[in-house]
Amino acid sequence: MAKRFSLKTITLAVILASLLSSATYMYSALGQDQTTVRILPTPVNVGPNVPTDPFVVNAVVQNISFLKGWQVNITFDPTILEALDISLPDDHVFAGQNVFEVAKDINNSAGFVVWAVAQGLNGSVQYDPINVTEGKLCQIEFRGIAEGWSNVTFASEGTIVTKLSTLPDPLGSTVEVFPTAVRGEIEIYPELPMMLLVPVLIIVSFAVLFARRRYLALK
């Protein structure tokens, strides 16, 4: 015989299902990952001689949907670093697609690098925006010109700011996203003076000799 459920039981089940659905939606909304841009790797330690050999850091985006283009304004201390170039690495977020690049603006007096890249058409009349969990926007080539520390970060105020262009609807309008910026750090470290290097070598030599004698005594 089929089991019958009372109206009270059915009503309670509906209420519980509704509460569960609401809780799931709220958890999803609250747990959504924040869109960020950051400099990687960090920290970077380069030296000891200045000017240093050129080195590269990456501007990386995390957690963005329907990405169609980006603009970065990356700032640094021009008394410590010199920006040599900004370019697309082989594995950038739009790799394999047509892209449109604006002119680069590298200013080593004020200490900033500005550049923007956007998707080109995918062969038809529509764009093909992408979803990114983590990917490289571009790479910046620096060299150290003086000893010290420099923050490398993304400008979020002023006329030109770092922003992402998204296209949730291929036939709709572009939506701009202003990500949370996470700065990087670069240190140009000094050469160890000879007057300090000699005592260090002596201490290391004695430590090795002591360890060797102790090892032979235990054999």
C-alpha cells in the first residue's frame, strides 16, 4: 500500500528545500573568488652589481570571466629600477588568438609602464571572451640601477588605471572590472664587502674542519 504524506509533512519539506536552495545561493555568492591582479614572482632579489642583468616579472590576473581585454598601469621606483620593455609572454591569456595592441608608454622618469591589449575578432563578427582562473597578462623587463627596495604595483587611481574589459554577452556592451591589486617587491642587494667576506670564509672553514675531525673521531 502506498504511503501517504500529510499536508504538514509536505509543507515542511518544501520549506526545507527552499531554505537549502537559499543557503546554497548565499554560499556561492559569498564564496566567489575575488578578481585580482598581481606581480609574480615576488619578492625578487637581484644583485650584487648594478646595473644588474635584465630580469622579468609577470602581471598575472586571477578569477575573471568573459575577459576580452585589459589595461595596466604598473608603477615602480625609478631610482631603483629601470623598465626596459613590456611584452606578451608565449603563454599569455590570449595566446593563439588575434589581439590588438596599443602603443606602449614606458616612463623611467616618473616610474610607470602603461599598456593595453584586447582581443581581435575571432574570424566572424563576434568576439570570443575567455574565463581565466589564473593567467599571465604580460611580462615586464626590468634591470636594477641602484641598491634598495622597490614596490611594483598597479595604479588604481588617476587618469589611467589598471582595469579589465569583459563581454558577458557577445552581442552586448563591454563591462569594465577594476580588480584588487596585489603588489610585488624587488630588492637590488649590495655586493658583500670583502672585509665582511673574509671572516665569513674563515668561520665556514673552521666549521668544516671541526665537523670533519668529529666525523673521523666517531669512526
